[in-house]
Amino acid sequence: LGYGGQCVSPDSVITTPSGGKPICKCSIGDLVLSHDGKFHRVSNVFHRQYTGEMDILKVNGRPRLYCTPEHPVLSYSRGDCSLRLRAPWPINEEGPVWREASEIKRGSYSFLPRPCFPVGSPEQLPFLDIKRRAYRLISPDRDFCRLVGYYLSEGYVWKDQGSSVGFCFHKKETIYIEEVRDLLRRLFSLESRVVVQGNRARIKVHSKGLAILLGQYFGAGAANKHFPDDWCSLPMDLKADALATLWYGDGSKSTGIFLWASISKHLYSQVSLWLMELGIPHGCRISPAKGNHKETYFIRIGELGAIEKMNSIVPNMRIDKSIKQGRHRTVSITETYMVTSIKPVGVQNYKGEVWNLEVDDSHSYCVNGVAMHNCFPKDLHSLTHIENPMPEHLKRLPLAIQVTDEHILVKLHEAVVNYHLEPVSILGLSYKPGVPYTEMSKGLRLAELLSKWHLGSPSSFTRVVRCWDPMAKPEFPEGVLSGSLEECLTGARLAVITTPWPEFEQAPWHLMAEPNVLDCWGMLQSTQGLHYTRFGDTFREVYV
């Protein structure tokens, strides 16, 4: 039936293994970065016409994000405070939480996952050896990665001649000039010459095979340069080699920070991803096109730990100036996330297309420096979000859904009460597996009804009901929400499965005082040793 909920504007940039990609160009089967740091498959792409308010969020150094107000964002808030991060920055034990975009306040932090690229062997690239009149395959080893870094930063292909490659340096950068010439000899047996004009030194090498190789696989023209898509699987030491020579060409150091700039949007997004994988926090900035200047993308590294790592990668550009340990910073990094400030910058009335993705397993994707959840109920409820005017034959649908839901809940409540057993363990509080949301959750509503059925203090509620969910953590009286599945089941006399999480298939039922299980989904394959009851197909059909 499609989506009727959370969406973003069509120009929002999704993070893929090869860099950024507008969401409107994403397709089923694409891999996108999720909040767990892994790349998951897009199982569906949704877009629709939308008229209403769009929240505008700004992450430090990233383009503004336009999204519907209810779209969940992975974030952390410590209230009204400085947007700058201090070391160590405070965070609660549970870590970041999914929060609707409309709830993001100043003083919040965005958590962008560090990518976990699968390590593999990228495709060997063909080099046409004119002297031998044959192709030979080039593997991305350390020497080739360093040459590629120099090409992406300072290299070019002469289009008018079509058989020459050049590299341009300052005449005093003799170390880099000699390294490039040495790499050309070792890798391709090519001799080059250096032409000095003023302060500029050009390395020129005539080779049609090299021009085709570099131009075809790494881009010709500064705005089109990039790493091949499958180079994301390179080992981190080879990525560091490529980034080192890339930085020697287009990077700089100034006032205790490292800077890098490019007019290639593709290369910029790849470099940012690789830096995150290497554990190097950084800020980003986009300078808009103006006059003869094209849109330029900047990466800034100024955090103390990041500078130490960069010093090991680019020893020829070391920053030896001492840096105050407690200096303020706007970006930090953990083992799993890059953390930076996020703030709301306004609300805009919007009319046009909006887009969303369904992502396998993780149900999330990263867009414009923000990890966002794709979750929205794909059932009859989504029809009630269709833009007005609603067709005449569907106008009674919202009321019908509400009545049906209440009827199912009453029947479920009656079934639990008829057991006359306590405590009751409610397994599942999210409305479906894989998400943290309790909207339309039968488990949460059942817990609330049981608390009304057993009138008394919060402590008596605790004796009657225990709840557990792998992701959803709603507010309950102390002791109701268990810390683990084992804790929830220990001593229980009745367990009710209200959300079909796969964890429940192998639950430790032996910890229960009496192994009575009421399964609302019929999900258990093995029921040996259990007093097992399936609630019924009617509940399942409407709940899906």
C-alpha cells in the first residue's frame, strides 16, 4: 500500500559505499549506510506528493536537511547548552535515541555511524602497454594507491593529445615530484620529464595506456575525479596511502588544523567516508559557486586525536604545534559513531515530491550527515495518511481501523485476564520487529490495560506486569521494564508474545515459574514443554 509517513526532499544525499547519492536516484538493490555502520540493501523506494510543513535540520558542515516533522533522527540531547563538544562529552548509558525531527532542539548531537566496509580485493585494472602491444592488469597495491592519490589531487589528462598525463606541483615540492616520477618508473616503466614555468613544475609523461587507465577509472577533469566504487573494500592501510598523497596535493595545514578542498562532490563524499572509517573526526563545509569559482567542498580536521592520526598518515605535513587538551571542538568520534552538533533552523511550507526508502534488516539510512529511520507502518493505517481529498469509499476507513483495533485489544485483554496468573511477561512493545516505535503497539496498550485492571500503587503494577523489547524503551514505573529477556521471564507465570521478534523463538522459557505462553503470532516452531496457546489468525491479519 506504500508509505504515507516520514519522508525527505528529493535532493537529500544518501550515503552509499561509493559516496553520496540523491535519494531520488536510489533504486531497489542499492546498498546504503545504516545506523549500525553496515551497508544494507534498499528493498523499496517510495515517493509521493506532499503538502505541509517540512522541518529544516542543520548538521555541522553538512547541507541542510528538509524532512517531514515526524521523521525519526538518531540523536542525543543534553538540553540548552553550548553546541561545542568537550572531551569527554556527556552521554547517557543507553546512548543516542530515535527522536522525531520536530523534537530536535539546540544543544542536540547527530550520530553518524562509522562505516564498516567489507574488506576484499578490488577489480584489477587494465593497462595498455604500447611497447609490448598487450594489456596487463594492475592491482591496487601501495605504490599504485599513492600514484592515484597524486593523480586525483594534481594530475590531469591532456584531452587534445589524448596520449599524455601530467602532474602539477610547486617547484619547491621536490619530494612529491621525485616520488611521482619514481612511481611511474616502478609501476609502468615510464620515463617522464619536468618542465618548470615560474613557480610551477609540471611532470609530463607520454603514454596512451596510462591516460586511458587514469581517465576512465578515476575521472578526467577536476570536478569528475573519484575513486572506483569497489575501492571502498580496500584495506585501511591502502586507503591511508591514497589519502596521504591526495592530501599532499590538495591539502594544507594552517593554525593547528588540516584542510582539504576539492570541486568533485563524489570524491569529497568518498574522502569523508574513508576518514570516518579510519577514526578521524572532521568537519565539512560547502562553499557555493560564485562568479568563476565552482562549488567547492572542504574538509577540516582540528581535533587533537585526529591530528595525531593525520600526522602518522601525512608525515611530510606534520603539525607539531602543541594543542590545548581542553580546546572546544564541534566534532568527536567514538568506536561506532562520529558525533557532531545538529540544530533546527526553521520550518518551511512545502508542496512537492517527498521520498523515503525501505531498508532491509536495519530499517535506517544516512542522509546529509544524519542517521534516519525509514520506519512507518505499511498496513491499512498508512491509507489514513493519504493527501486529501480522500476517495469517498475510503472515508470511513480510519473509523473502521480504530474500531477493529479496539476490538482486538479487548479480546486480547480478556484472554490474558482469564488465565488468572501473575506476573505476566509482555514480550514486545514496538509495533513491529526491527524498530523502536510503540505507535499502534498492542503490547504497550495491553500493559496499560492490565495496570487499570489491577488497581493499586505502581509497586502492585510491577508485581503484575513485566515488559521487555529489544529496542523500544517506553516510560514505565520502575521495575516494569526489564533489562533483559531473561530477567523478564524469570518467575513469570504467563508470557504474551505481542511482537514477533526473532529473539523470542529461542527464549529461555525454563526460567518461568509456569511455562504458559500466549502467542499472538503463532511464531514458535518448538513448543515442547510449554502450555502453548495461539491467540488466533484474526489478530494477526489486522496487526501485520
